[in-house]
Amino acid sequence: MQGTLDLLILKTISLEPKHGWAIAKRIQQVSGQILQVQQGSLYPALHRLEQQGWIRAKWAESETGREAKFYALTAAGRKQLEHETAHWKRLSGAINLIVEEA
């Protein structure tokens, strides 16, 4: 659904900065291997979130010793995460009502 990837990214980096591959891997792990974010979707979303001021990027050494761009939430990003989470809860609750209707 539109906007779902933004929510997943913001939530994933809300605890600590992560590089792109680690973001995709974390989403996959937490979802029990159900959600797989492709690079063709992830990196444009990261760029868009950075342009909106919700995340910031910084080059640093990754766990493999290679340079990678790490993404962290900004203060505006924390507010957006709260907004996106509330919207998701309303939307998923409404969909659930329809799906579970007898």
C-alpha cells in the first residue's frame, strides 16, 4: 500500500542508524521472511525521505569494513513516524473490520 514502505523504513531506523542493506534485511527478519524490500524500491524511498527531512544520511564504516551510507531519523522523522503509525492503525483496523465481517 502507498506509504507503507515509508512507515517500515522510519520504524526500522527509529532505534539506531542503519545502512540500506541492513534496513531491508531487518524488515525481512522482523516480518518472518514475508516482506522483502527490493533495492529498486528501497533506495528511491530513502532518497525521498531524506529530501523531506525525515531522515539524514552519513557515510560510515559498516560491519564488513566497507563504507556505507547510514540513515538515521531526524526530529521531524520521529513526528512523521508517529503520524504514519497512527494512520496505519486506523487504516488496518478499518480493513480488518471489512475482512472479518461475518
